Amino acid sequence: MKENALQVLLVEDNAGDARLLREMFSKEKPDSFELTHLLRMSEAAVHLAKGGVDIVLLDMGLPDGHGLDTVRRARAAAPKVPMIVLTGLDDEALAAEAMKEGAQDYLIKGQIENRALPRALRHAIERHRMQTETDLILTHQMQFKDEFLSHVSHELRSPMTAIYQFVTILLDKLAGEINPEQHEYLEIVLRNVKQLQSMINDLVEVTRVQEGKLTVDLQCTSVSDAISYTVGTLQGAAKGKGVALSLESSPALPLTYADPTRIRQILIILVDNAIKFTPENGSVKVQARMLNEDPRFMVVEISDSGCGISPDMTERIFERLYQVPENGQAGRKGLGLGLYICKELVTRQAGRIWVTSSPQGSIFSFTLPVFSLAHAISPLLKNREWPSDSVALVTVEVSSPDGLLSKETREEWSREVRNLLERCVIPDLDVLLPKMGPGGRGELFQIVAFAHEKGVAVLTKRIREQFQRLNHLKESGLTCSTSYKLLEPAQPKADVPIEDLANEMAARIENLIKSERSGRTVSHG
Amino acid sequence: MANKKILIVEDDPDVRQGLSLRLRANGYDIFFAGDVVASLIEARKHQPDLIILDLGLPAGDGFLVIERLKAVEALAAIPIIVVSARAGVANQERALAAGVKAFLQKPVDNGELLAVIQNALGAPAQPKEPAQLSQPNRRRVLL
């Protein structure tokens, strides 16, 4: 191998084309290029993997590769080596696509002038080097920015705390009487403090998304409750702006399988936005209903009578840091992170979010999966001679003696117990049901087990033993009790589809769960 | 009934003062400490009913305070509430595993803080005067 010579790999199956290119290289200074010529992509991939190639000249019409696929394979074999593709006269569109796939340039066969070839090679190498450098800088910048955001948002919290504390101290007259005008001004300070606070929270949230630390805790959740909560929380803000905020409830919606805290978070962002972009005397409505096209989902809609969003923006507004430009609305716009966070949260709960808009207003919609017990237990029904098997509903109740635990502590140990139970159940025999709303003094966990009384006894023994090992839970006075109910065996039916079996079984288990819960509500007063 | 005693371990003097005004108005007696060593001295001296603890402290951090308190028999049972600018599940889990009663993130809503304190103390405090809250509790999204 000649020193300092540029190592060129030519992948070309047409002998005529290859000869032409060889001739062009031969006219250059003898030590400036060294050409390796291969006929097949498969050979090229092997050669590239060895390293040492400075640039690839790749024909897009190889016998063992098709157009863009060839480019992708070459990129995969040597992602760091620049590449020029060779195409026919009628393939310029394809060549442009190749550049999107990472080729630095393209040359049209039969139109390559003698002196243009070495120049094209050098330019491609230089372009590739610059691109690599820019990418690296960009990655570092993004990393730095995320760390910076995280640091800043934490540092901002202490001064924010002091401002919040003293404003509320004045407002609550802990430092003496204030006159109505002073009260009004302090309310303005407080409102702005809260706005800043929510911006900081958005920043932290986005940093989490970037770091992949955004968590959702899926359980059986009432969307109607979350909507009522949100409308109640933001009613004051709507009144202050002269906007009518209302909820239109559909009768008896099923529960969804989602994170209640996250649903509230999504709703707060969307309803808050809707109020912000709706002029005085306008209206904002929140509604939940079943999704017509797919009954496995529920859709929540937030409609406003605001100025609407132009059609070409309806996708982009969910991008990070995107803001509707010059919307003619007075006042602050915020950071432009809310919708991005919403999209992340909805997606992580297996839903989707979109907006439809007209000059009369916008409708933001998001879907959430409906919780289905039948769906949860259906894996167990496969390969099973049901209904001759026994089915039991095992209830595990973990409670604290005084019931006075903070929400956070409770969530913490509830998570631990859930992990413990997941370890105790046998994946193909039992299903640990998701959380079904708040418990009383403690938390209820329920397991559908395909077991007879003996099997249930083994399961509950295992659970109690495992619980005894969680010392810190025991020390905080938590106790664990188990009980079970056997589902009466149904009459065997032949040739019933598994969905129907699951539905029928689910309905009976649901009844059992209901009776179990109502029994507990009474006994705890 | 004597007022319940709360020790505030916090190095930011403004936040400290703000907290103590709010808590005194709700019928608690307040003591301060601004670092790890002072917090242990003050805890021994006053035997507080509850400790409010910041995690970011000069010369050591809140976790060290928790560790030292839990190591002293006379102080180990005092309930601790962490109020910190630090967030994150990792900090939260570490604190809860170390035995703190609750983990709140700054800035804490007044209503939420008072409710958590009452829970931790196990009995409602006796306010000197009816201390209303300037805003209804807007629930913070805890992460």
C-alpha cells in the first residue's frame, strides 16, 4: 500500500464503467490514489469491515443489491467512511435519496469529466469530515444543555421558595393587615410565582424525557375524575379571563389503563393552553367519550373557541420548543414545552394525541386504552381446558395501623409490595391485577389465580413469607393479610371462541371484585 | 397542651425565616440549624417532635444528618420530613429507605406542608389564630 495515497474502493459490476473510471485515476499522479475494485456488495462489505478505506465509489445497480439498499448496506458496513454513488442518467432522483441515506455526493455515469473525479473525491471526504465534526459538537452541546437545564432548574427552586413563602405570609396577614390594593398586587406576584414554578417543572420534565427517566405508573384509572379535578382546578383561571370552562360528561365511561397523575398533568397543560388562547367571552369544553373507530380506546377532547391553528402547524406544535409564531395574542407564551410533554406522556400510555383546528377554534384530542379485565386474563385462557379448572380471586391487603401516611410514602411501599407480588405469582398461572383506585387504610392487591384451594394456600403462604422479609415495611407497622374467593366453575361449553370465554370469565371476576370491595368499605366504616 | 417543637435544618436564611414564620403562625415552636453538626447539637438540646430537613447543606448533606440522627437512640424516633430542591426518584427512594416520613420538593405548597407535618406528628396542631391559606391547594405533580 502506497503511503499517503487515498484508498478508494470502487464497487462496480459493469466492466466498461469500471475501465473508464480506472483510466481517469491513471491520469492522476501515481501516488495520489490507490484503487481497489470489487464487483459485488457482499465482497465490498467484507472489505469495508477490514478498515483502511478512505472513500467508497458505489454503483447503485449492483447485481446483489438494489438501489438504496446497497447504500444502506455500505453505510452499515462502514458508517465512518464517506461515499459517492454512481448512477445512470435517468436515476438522479434515486441519487438524491442516496444522499439522504448518508452518501456525500453522486456522479452520473457517462458525464464524469476527467479532472472532476479527483476533485469530487476530495470534496466528499472534506464534507464528510466536517459533517462528523458538526454532529459531535451537536451531541456535546445537547448533553451540556440538558445537564445545564437540570442544574438551573434545581438552583431556581430555592429563591422561588423564599418568594412564595413571603408573598403568602403577607397575603395570609401573618405580618399584619394589608389594604385591598396591596392584596391585589400581592396576588399578581403570587400568580407570576406559580407561572414560573410551572415553567421550572416543565424544564425538569423535559430533561427527564431526554434522559429517558419519565415514568408512568399504569393502573385502572377514571378519566372522568381527572377531568372533574382539572376543571375544578382551572375554573378560577378561566373566570379571571372571562372564559367559560365546562365539562360535558358522557354517562358511565369505563376505566382506562393509565397513570392518574399523568392524566391530570396532561389535562392541566391542555386546558390551561386552551384558556390562554381563547379570547374573553369565549368557551373551553372538556369531554371524554369512547373512540368510535376503536372501542379499545377512549378519547378526551378539549375544544376551545380561540383563534385556531393554521393547518401546516398542527403537527409541529407537538415538537419540543415549538411556539406558534405571531398569533396576535397579547401576553407571554411560556416555554413551548407543554405540548411536547403531553405527547410524550400520552405516547407512553399507549395513546396518541392530535389537534384539529379551524378559525373558529381548536380541538385537542388524546386517546387512552380502556382497561379490560378480559384482555388481562386472556393469555391465561390459551392452551387451557377451562372451565374445568378452578379459578380464585386472591386479595392481599397491606395496611398501616393509623392510615396516616403521606401520599409519597404510601406510593413508595405500594410499589414495593407490587414488586414482591410479581415475584410470587407464576406467570402462566396467575395474573396480578393492576391497581383499581385508592384503597382504604391500606392498599388492596388482587390476583386472579388458576388454582384450587391447595394452590391458593401455597401462593398466600409464599406472599406472607416474602412480606416478612421486607423489614423496613414491617418496622413502619405495616401488616399484610390475605384472603381468597373461589370462582364457581361454569358449565363446560364446546367451541366457544377464546374472547367470549375471557369476557364471560372477566364479568364473573369483576362481580367478585366488586363484592369484595363493597364488603371492605363497610367493614372499615 | 404545649406546642410541638420543630427543628428546621436549612442553610438558606430566607427560606428558613419564611418557613418559621409560617409554622409559628400555625402553633409550632421553631428551632434552627444550618449545617450537619449544628443540626445534631440542636436536636439533642431541644428534643424536637419533628425535623424538617434540607438535603443540600454545607459540609455534608441531609443524608448524613439522617444517618447520624438514626444512630442516636434518643433521636432515632424523631420523624423527619425532607424538603429539598433536589428531585428525582433516586434521592426520594434513598431518603425513604433511610427512614424519613415524607419527601417534598421545593417550593412546597403551604397546605401540603402543614398536612404532611400533622400526619407525621400524628395529631393536629393548635393554631394560635385561624391561619387561612391564600390559595386552595393546587396539587403538585410529584415526580
